[in-house]
Amino acid sequence: MRSIVRTTAVAAGSALALGLAALPSLAAERPDIRDRFGPRGATPDAVFHPSAPVTVSWTRADALKIDPGPEHVTPTIPTDFPIISDDLWIWDTWPLTNLEMEPVAVGDWNVIFSLTAPRDIPFPDRHSVAEIGYFYSDDAQNWIYGGPLFPEGTALGQREWAGSMLITGDDEVHAFYTASGHDEGPNDPDDVLQRIAYAPGEIHADDEGVWFTGLDEHEIIAEADGRLYQTLEQSQGGPIIYAFRDPFVFRDPVNQQIYMLFSGNNAGQAGSHTCDRREIGRVPGGHEVPADARYYTGNIAIASLRGNSADDFTEWRLLPPLISGECVNQQLERPHIVIEDGNYYMWVISHAFTFAPGLEGPDGLYGWVGPGLRSNYEPLNESGLVLGNPPEAPLQNYSHYVMPNLLVESFVNQIATDDGDVYGGTLAPTLELWVDGDEAGLESVLPYGYIPAMAWVPEP
Ligand code: FRU
């Protein structure tokens, strides 16, 4: 694996001195850091206070550079891929992690969590009945289904969408997930309210397997405010649903503060945004911005934990988005981060169909690197695209999740064949990335669903 090196990295301490005080008047206009520092290439590293109202734009000019070369194409998966469960569709997946973002094994068991749905419903219908299930494995690739994560009837909303699961101490676990749909009423697939929910519990393990206690007291810990993040009501009229989902909780090693990344949209009524120089960037002459591009407002959202104590994960403060895809893409899903030597590698997944009109990119993994949590992120490989699906199988993989060892897990989504679509609903081959400064690509292909722990706690 090539090492993670970034020649322009600044010492985090000195960079943090460039805080809010340096930017007294910028709050109202949500500036793009890169506008202030000139063209890419001549951009000095800039790190801002994590709560500073400074958001980087993923510009249309960036996205126009999307050009999947061989190192940025996900290898083709044969249609006879192995299936983890004959009973369940499995899609978005995340490992048990510590605050350092490392996958953690408990005793001999690697532990992962997935969105699941009965395999006998049509694959495209799975989102409206999604439930988080857990799996454990002693070899990090043959996964045993442990059951639904939450005791029946305790989760909020009408269905559970993606999240993260922390372990603190020896056995305390903290489930963060998206409560999708309102709490009341029958399950309505068109009810796309999204709130971020939390439930604490304990993990247990013995020679036979893994199980949980607690996880039965749930509360909403973050909701869209309409000021920083678009609400359901503000989103109405847009062509693709809004996001306030997919929490990922971690601790920034620089200031030891605990944060939650999630997927959001820029606040404001759908259609009220405008595509300005900041969002358009330095596009080639003749690039037209279709009027409907203004409906595309996906962002990488962030909140900080009030009190910053691993004993209380219930009070969060919404902060301005870190990266905005306004006029570029409506959904920057499942944001997560890998921090190495002061470089912050930010990852999201996105779809071809969520790109704004006039732009094209494959379903896959996109990323940025910056010298601090809130900093002048640069899109990896100039465009942001890291791994896209092959043109002959454009829906093949989705929901990539990059771990600190640069292994990337994802699920097999849908493979077109002459006899119709083959649905996956199971874990795809794990991929290994190489990362070198502001470039990243495919290093190697590993076994299906290989998600090894990087840290261990003894059997509780
Ligand atoms: C990505 C995703 C997530 C969401 C889930 C719902 O695959 O769209 O953003 O939480 O799927 O099924």
C-alpha cells in the first residue's frame, strides 16, 4: 500500500490559530475557503475553527473533471457472488468502532451492523422497511446473523436508516441511526422525515457469539433546523428527497472533541438557492448551468457533542456544513472520515442520478482531503471521484465505507445481465485503496465482506 503522505500538511496546532477571529464578517454569506486563497495549486493550507461558518464548495468545475481512469473503476463482480443470508437483503453496513474510528473486535468476534429487510420483498422496496441487524464473525468474512439490533418496538420513526455504532470502555455501546418517517401512523414509504436518533446499551460475547442488552431507550438527538440544514418542509418541491441522515460519530485527535458527521442539504426552500461563482468554479468556457441545478443542495453536515463526554451522547450542536455540493449533487450520503498525519480524508457515497443537470458521475465513492476538520478541502483526484462503478455495471456497488486501514466495504447492489437485473443485497468484495496526498485509487481486491478489526476489547 502506498503511504499516506501529504507534502503540504501544516502542523495542526499552528493552523488552528487561524480561527473564527480571522473571519469576522463571513457568517452570513457562507464563504468558500478556496475563493479566498486563489486558484487550486496555489492554495495554501487553511484550517479554521471547527465551528467557523466556512464551507468548502464541491464545484461544478470539480465535477466536470470526473474521468474514471482504470484505478478509479470498481472491479466487475460476477453474478454468482456469495450471499451472506438467504433470508435478508443486506445493504449499508458499518463496523463496531471506537472513537478513533477503528473497527473493534469484542473477544474473538468482529462485529458489523447492516440495514436489512426480508429477502422475499422486492429489492427496491427495502428502504421503506429497513431494520438494523447485527452480524459477528471470528475470521472477519464469514458473518453470522445475530438478529435485529433493537428490542422490538423501541426504535423511533417508521424504519431505521444508516448510522454508526460506538464502543466506549469495555462494553458500553452507543447506537446512532436515522429514524426515518414520523413516529405515529402506519408505515408510509412517502413519509421521508429524517431525524438522528440514539440508544445506549451493552455488548456481550462468549464462545457462542455476541448479543446486546439495553438499546431500548431511544431519543432524537438531532433534527434539521431550517437555518443550517434543510427541513422536510423546505425540501418539498425538489425532485429528489432531502437528507438529514447517516450519523458517523468520532473524536478529532487534534482537539479531542467528539463530532458527528451526517448527510444534509443546505437550508432554504428547494428552488430558492442560486448557482453562483462559488458553486460553479472555474468551468471551461461555454459551460451552461441548467436552471434546475439550483435544486441540488447536498452537503457534508456536522454537529459537535455538547459537554464532550463519552458518558452523555444526547446533546449536540449543529455546526455549518463542512462541504457543500450545491448546484452539483443532491445527496452526499454516509459521510465518514479517516485522519492520518494531520490529513483529514473525507468520504461520501453518491449516485449518478443525484448529480445536478449538466454533470455526470458514476455511482460510487467520492472523497476530499484537507489539513483539518474544517479546512480548505481539495477533491481527491481533482474531481472527487475515487471509485466509480464500471460503465457496463453502473449500479453494481454502493455504500462504500472506508476504514482507517484503507479497506473499503460496500454491498452488491444490482447487476444488469441479458436475462434481466440480478439483485445483490449482500456484501461486495472488500477493496483496498492507495492514498497519496490528494490522489487515491484502487490498490487491491480482497475477499467478499472482509471487515477486520483494528482494535480489540476483551470478552466483557
Ligand atoms: C445509502 C442510503 C442511506 C440511507 C439508506 C436507506 O445507501 O440511501 O443514505 O440511510 O440508504 O436505505
